[in-house]
Amino acid sequence: MRKALLFGVACLALTCFGKFVVIFVAAAPADKRVQATILPLSEQITVRENWLEKRHQMILPMMRRHGIDMWIVASEEFHEDPLTQFVAPPRPYEGNRDFFVFIDTGEKGLRKVAVTGYSEETLKRFFESEDDPRPTDQLLRELYEQYKPKKIGLSFNAKRGVQRSLTYDTYNFLAEKMGPEAVQHFVPAAPLIEEYLDTRIPEEFGTYESLVQLTDLITRRGLSNKAICPGKTTVGDLRRWFYDQLSANGVDTWFQPDLRIQRKGMPNQTSRGFLAVSKEDVVIQRGDVVHVDFGITYMGLNTDWQKEAYVLLPGEKDAPEGLKRALKNTNELQDVLTTKARPGLLPGDVYHATMDAMEKRGIEAKIYSHPIGNQGHGLGPNIDYRSGKREDIGVSQAQPFRKGCYTSIELNTVTPVPEWDGQKLFVMMEDDAYLTDDGYKFFVPRQEAFYLVK
């Protein structure tokens, strides 16, 4: 059985046949019919295992590029390493300590060994895995003695969580069981992990595209009268609505859905330089601009999405011109950033070029775009003002873009609005995109007009 989402039709209907649910939801453009399918868990695992075969083919060339002779991913009971589901079959691992070992054996290629406390049939498709596993310390030491790797890559001594996930106790366990000589060859695997997680395979594209479509679909419904009743609905109500949509659609999230309200005459509260999240008890009123930051987790992939709605005042049929101009400024910022990026370029250079263009146009802009994919805030090159002072961002963002990488194009502009007596409006947008030879392409068309709440 599977749950399918069909949108692009003119009405909302719900039909249930046992566990089979079909939801028809209005979405633009009306002449374009798109289907996004949420698979049952067993089918999700099958698809991801097929992806894993492709991803394992990348490991040896990457290890050699980064000078790693042996790569060890360690997963603990009730403390699974975030890498585990991307280097091993995606399922729970309940052993006290499980190790997934990749060894460059030279001419014989990549050797893959699962050092686990139990035998599991699916592991044998991807790793050497003994029917009656020998003691972990015995096998780990044997592998070291057999190959004498000069560099043993581990997840420690790095800036990002997924690259420094090895626990203190497991580091000491490896040091003790592999021996003092092996310890001298322990090195951080951070560059290898970054390349592995920032590299997308073509087989993932369709699933991710469907996931972005679902994110867009839920967001459009959330920023409409289907979820908002002006004068009654609170920020907390709308947040809970987004949470409920996750469970209703069989997906998860990697962060709390956040709502921000801007209103004429109401001072904008900021937090660390950004428009602050509104409090739960704030009631959404007519004339408000409503912003949502929302994302979905599914099949080891994540989306990140920010959109804007305007709640019409009595007699209005559209947002005021000043608000529309503010949104167009953010569209201009998106246009420049997405067209200037290219595979092989440094993100700092793209940042400089984009900000220079905005300065010439007199647009107050901020960029904080990030990789996305296996993690919401993924590994890879960031186009982010926080990576350093503007004059040295080109140095601090030294890793070039990889073709095909997925990036959350996250940014904002701030524009005075005449209809709001010159009060500034933040228009914060975020769209998931993939990098081509011609720049970034959005998975679904970006927002170019406020979603309207009647």
C-alpha cells in the first residue's frame, strides 16, 4: 500500500480505501499535474539500498583523493552515528558497538567489513559479515595488522557534528583494541565525509524533487484559509497544524516549523541579526505578513523552505504595491545568486559578486545559503555572510562547488514600505536547488507573489 499526493487540480477531496489515501489539493499551475509518492517503509528501504550500492562505488576514489587508507564508521547502541544510514543499509543497529570498515587494499580495490555483534543477512550484500562474528577487538586488530594503513579516518576533531560524531569512549576503545601503533595513524575523516555527503547521485533526484513538491504543497495550504482564520488563529495553532501535516503525510522533520509575523506599526523584533520567531500566543490579524520556515525529512533526505503570505484587509484583492516591491527585491537577489554560481567556483567569490550587484541596485540584502541533502544543514560549500568578514570570505569559504550538489538558497532583503509609513519589511525566502553548468535550478518554481489569505 502507498500514500500518493496528487496536486494541480481545482478542489480538495479525501478518499480512503483501507490504508490507501489519495489527496487532491489545489496548486498552481492548474494545467500541470504532478504526482509525489510516499512509499511504505519496506519499499523505502529497498530504494535506499539500491542507492547505497551506487554510493559505495564512490568511496574508494574519494578515500584516495583524501589520502585515507582505512575509514571506520562507529555506531553505538542507542547512539547511532549520523553517518551509519548513509554507509550501511538503512535500518536500526542495536549492537553495543558496530563498526563499518572501508579499506583501500591497492590493486584489489575496496574491502568492506562490517564488525558487528550479530549476523544480519542484508549486511552481506554490502559488507563482509561473518555468520558467527568474532570478537570485535580481535577482528579490528587483525585488519590493522594485515594492511598497516598509514591514515585511519575517524569522525573526530572537526567543526560539524556529523564529522565529529565519534564518542570519547569509542575512540578509547579503538585505541586500546587496535593497539598503540594504530593510534599514531588516526586522522580526522572530515574532508572525506564532506565530499561523500555533498555528492548526490542521479537516482536520488526524483525522490528529492517529489519531497520538495510535497513541502511546497503543505506550505501553500498552511499559508491559506485552510489553516488560517484571521483574528482567531495563533502562531501556536499554525505551528501545530504544520506538525500534524507531517504525521498525516507519513514524513518527519529535522527542525521546528517557525512562524514570523510582521505588521504595520509593530516593531520588528530581531534575534542574532534575523527577524525573530513570533511568540505562540500572537494572533494572526488582517494586514499581517506571515512567514514560515518549514522542512521535511524522508528517506534520508531533507528539505528547507521559507515562504510569505499576506492577510488581506477588508476590500483588498491583493497585497499593497510596497509589499510586492519588497518581495521582488528578494526575487532579484535570488536571480543574481543562482546565475552567478557555477561548479568549480568558490562560494566566497559568488557571495562577493552577488552582494556587489545588490549594492549597485540599492537593495539591502543578506545571504546565508547552505548545502542540503542527507542533513538539513548539510556539509559542503556555504554561501554565507557568517563565514567571515566580507573582505576574507573568499578565503574562509575555500571549497569549490560540486556539480549536482543540492543547496538551500536561503536569503533575505529588507525594504521600506510606503504603505507602512516607511517601516521596513523583511522578505525571507528559501528554496531548494541543484547546481548545473548554467547555475542553480530550483526543484519547483520559486515564489513570485504573496500567498493571499482572505
